[in-house]
Amino acid sequence: MGFGGVSIRSYTDTVINNFGYRFSPESSGKGLATEFVNYAVSYGFGELKLPEICVVVRPDHLA
């Protein structure tokens, strides 16, 4: 189906709390990404006490 989470990454020489996920095309359009995003962001800010969470979107990501 897919995977995702919050991790520490370096992006353009800047360390960020990166949120990311990938789901299979068959999983698209079922609300799974929305459910995952809501939980992950809540967990990142609430449980992990992160000051910010960043997201990087690939230019070729059509959705």
C-alpha cells in the first residue's frame, strides 16, 4: 500500500523535519493520504514537540 513518516533530512544544505509518504497508485483516491497526513502532523507536533514540519513536493508529482 505504501509508507511514510517524519524524519530529519538535509535539503539544500538545511536540516529539516521532513514529512513524507508514498502510496501505490492503487491506493490513490481512498482518503488514505489525508488520514495519514492528519495523524503524522498531529504526532509530530503533539508527541514529538517538533517546532516545524516541512514538506518537499517533486516537480513531476501531478496530484
